[in-house]
Amino acid sequence: MSMKNLFFVFGLLTSYTFFAQSIEGVVYDENNNTPVIFASVYTTQETGVITNQEGGFKITIGNLSETDSIIISSLGYKKSVFGLNQLRSSDTIFLKEQKEMLSDVVISANKLSANEIIQRFIDSIGQRHHIQPTQFKVFKRIHQQLNPLAFEIELKRSSEFSRKKRKLFNDKVEKYFANIKNQKTNTYEDILYKAYYNVDSTGVDYKKATKLVNVNRDNSTENIQKNIFKELLSALDTSSTFKVKTVLFPIDDSLSREEFVKAKDSLKKDTLQNQYAKNNTIKKLTQSIANSQLIKDREYYKFTLTDTKVFDDEVVYQISFVPDHRKAIYKGKFFINAEDFGLMRLDYKLIDGEKESGMNMKFLLGIKQEINKSEYQIIYQRKNNGIYYPKYYRAKKNNYVYFDRKITFKENTDDRRNRIKLKLNLHIENNSTTEVEYLFMSADKIDQNKIKFNTEDYVFKEQIDKYNPEIWKEYNIIQATEGIKNYKY
């Protein structure tokens, strides 16, 4: 290669940092070619992200210099360090398993039982996990998937509906449900906010939000009921309003046919208003961690030291737990630092056949709801002060809803004898899965007396129907999954 060409290539490499604003990639296990999920991807300037559930990441590098590096680390793997010029967008990065251990720590580690390690973690919570007033920059993603399972409707005989008209209504709703039955629909919400954390409450200051949704494919129980009401009211020729009631409970005292039938849902503005929250995710992950159900019920579980791993040159205990009592409903793994007993990660899920929460009033009110599947991931990051701050939290829950109600419509008119009366039997069964992820992008100590934000302010959720990478390109957020990138409904 000539000297001229050599300088040209060198110029391309060194100038890459100034033109590329972000780097995307996928992290894989070198041995089995599977994605490494929730791996830390960060820079020497301490900005960073976490790989998503497909091993993908995207990190902004606009503020970095050519001397900065990107570090990728994950529990049980060797840390990899790359200069900016070594990575290109859409790179695939392979992590090597960390087999060698730090012998001195491992020898001392083997002297402790699993229960002793768990107890030392609990004893260290006040010192390692309780944080002072802090300003967090938080990215939140909500993915909801709806799946209608069953649907039946019966319109009782009424003087307002001829046999032909009633058949037309029943045919319409039957066709409507045939189109949505077992058709899974998805919505994604991305939200950015500042959280001003204090022990008593957290101020939530919203900055940006988007909602990826097909408004014509909303299969929630609420929306199904709304569409049935619309078909029913459309068939009536009256300007009166209606009282709507189910069993003992009123739904609406003045449901207007004109307003309901002609309403354009797409014109509604979905807003997020700033607020103070007492019970919030940050508090649950810090000040209230010792009071979590899993910790309080630890005597109902069997703990076993199943492995020791390395993370960033530190030894980590892997403690597996399974139910050892009928009151225990979870199984999972604690990952605890062998040096200071801080909690680095916690993975757990509901065991098959158990229910996390719900109610069953099928026979009394025709309603049943239960969370019958759930799983959680919690990741902490230790700062230079030795305190563990929340870095990532994920909760995925499956919610089953049963709805079987008799609904009555009574026209609001003084002429009681001739007023319109309708009775509708409605049966709906719906499964929904909701997945919520929090990425704590930064954490800075603050003076709680100087927190200032307006609780009257709000942001609109920008409603979109397809993925647009430009919207969030400036932010170090969780990388979009293939489901988001190829969104259809």
C-alpha cells in the first residue's frame, strides 16, 4: 500500500468517530452462538446501555473522542474492550466464557453456606443498597400483547329490535369477533423521564414518549365492549341518553348515542402528567428491598450455592432457590458479590400452577382475573462509593380476564312506559401479557431541597404506526427488538 493510500485509510478510521453518532451491534456467546442478554455496554466516559432480549444494543458516541473505548461485560464472561475505530454499526461481538477464577476469594467463598451468604446480603442491604436523594434518568418500555380467547353475545328480545334487525346486529358482532379471535395484537410504549428520588416519594418529570400502535387492532376487553356498544347504539334511532348498568354496578348514567357513535378515538391525546409517587419502582429496588415478599418469605425456600462466576474481575456467588413450603411460589437465582455481599442481579419467576395475584367473583359478579405467569430480572451497578444503584428492572406478567355480565340499557326519558329498554348478555375471555422494562441511564446525587419541576406539566405520547429509528437516535435507550423494527400490529 502506498504512503498516500495509508494516510487515506488512517484518515477514515480516525474521522469515523466524528461522523458516526451511534454504534449498533449484537452480542453472542462464542461457544454456542446464543445472544447474551442484559450484558453491560458502556464507554470510558461512563455512559452505557444494556443488551436487549435478542442481545442487541445501540450506544451513542457523539460526545466521545478517538481515545475513548467501549466496554462489554456480562456475568460469567471475559470483559471485552474495543476502541471506537474497531467497531462498526451492525457488528456481531462474541464474548468468551470466563473459566479461570480468583483463587484466594474462591477458597474463602467455599467456607460459607448458601443460607449464610443470603443472610450476609440481607445484613448488608442498609449499607449497600440504601441510596441518598438521587436524580435518575430513566427509560421505560412497555410491551403489551392481547389475545382474545372466547366471545359470546346475546341480545334479548326488545320491541325496538325486529327479528331481522336483531339478526343483523348478532351477525355483525359475530363477524367482528371471528376477525379478532386468537389474533394477538401488540403495542409498545417508550417513555423517557427524570426521577427525583427521595426516601418518601419520587418526583417524575416526563420528557418524551411514543406509542407504537395500530388503533384499528385494539383487542382489549375494554375496547371489545366499546365496539359492541357502538354497534348496538348505532342501530337505535333516538337522541336520548341511556343509563347503562351491570348487575349492581352502574357503567354510565348518561351514555349519549350521538357522542359515542360519532366519537373519533384516533383524535384523543394520550398524555403523561408529571407527578409525585410514593410507591414506585426505585423505592422497591432500594429502600424497600428488605421488605420484598421474596426476602420476607425466605424461610419457605431452599437455597443452594450452585456456582461461582466472575464479573469485571470480581467473584460472584450464584445462589439458586426453589420452593420448600407450600407458601413459596417462585424459583430463581441470586447473584451476590463475594467481597461485600451486595446484590448484583436477581432472576426469578412464578412456578407453574401458581398464581401471583387475582380475584375470582365468577358466580357473584361474573368476573375473574388472575396473574398466572410472571418473571423478573433486576440488575444493580456498584458505584465508586460502594453503593449499589438499580441499573435495569424487567417484569413480565400474563393476565387472564374472564367477563360474563348481563348489561341493561335504559333510555333517560320521562315517558317510562315507552322508554327503550335493552338487555345484553356479554361473555369475554382475554389473555394479555404485559412486559415492563426500566433502564436507569444515569444516577446523580442531588439536594432534595432544590428539586424543582412543575407537576402541572405533561408530555403527549407521539402515536406512531411503524418503527422510526430517528425518534430516539440521540438517547442511550434499550435497543429496539425485531418485533418493534418490523411492527405490523
